[in-house]
Amino acid sequence: MARKNAKGGGTIRKKVVTRNGKEYVYWEARLTTGRDPGTGRQIQRSFTGKTQAEVRRKLQEAAVAVDQGTYTAPSRLTVGQWLDIWQRDYLGGVKPSTALNYE
């Protein structure tokens, strides 16, 4: 009989992908981090690594963060958006001419 994982424990699986005739093996873990309030569907996060132990460590760290309420979902910024934030937050201590050159 198959063993069931604990609720919220996530899953780990071995992935084999063939690209240009060469086989690549890696491990993937998936963890449910919450639910979409609009649709009620699960929001899942995926972690990959070269070894099962590496993926298990990443999965456990994320699961602890979800349980403690400290998990923040990764955000997708464009380079332009990041540069605007960088300019606003990190250029405060430089000379005006340096800031102008950076712009």
C-alpha cells in the first residue's frame, strides 16, 4: 500500500529530460503555499536541484516559512522596474552628478 505524505508536506520526484539527444536528470519538489482567493485553486511553488537531499532541504525550509507565516512569494520584476527601485532606494548617498550619470 502506498504511503501518504502529511498534509502540506509537499512532494519530491525525479525528472528525466532529453534535450538534443542527451539525458538530464534532476529532482523537483512542489509545495502548496496557499490558495488563490478568487478561484480557490492551490498556489504551488516548485524547487529543483541536482540531488534529492538538496531539494528536500529547500522544501523543508519553504514549508517552515509557510507554517510560520513568513513565506513571501517570489516577484517578477522587469529590469526596468528593478532599475527604478534601485535608483530611488540606493542612489541617495551619491553626488548629484554621479546619479545623473547612472540615469
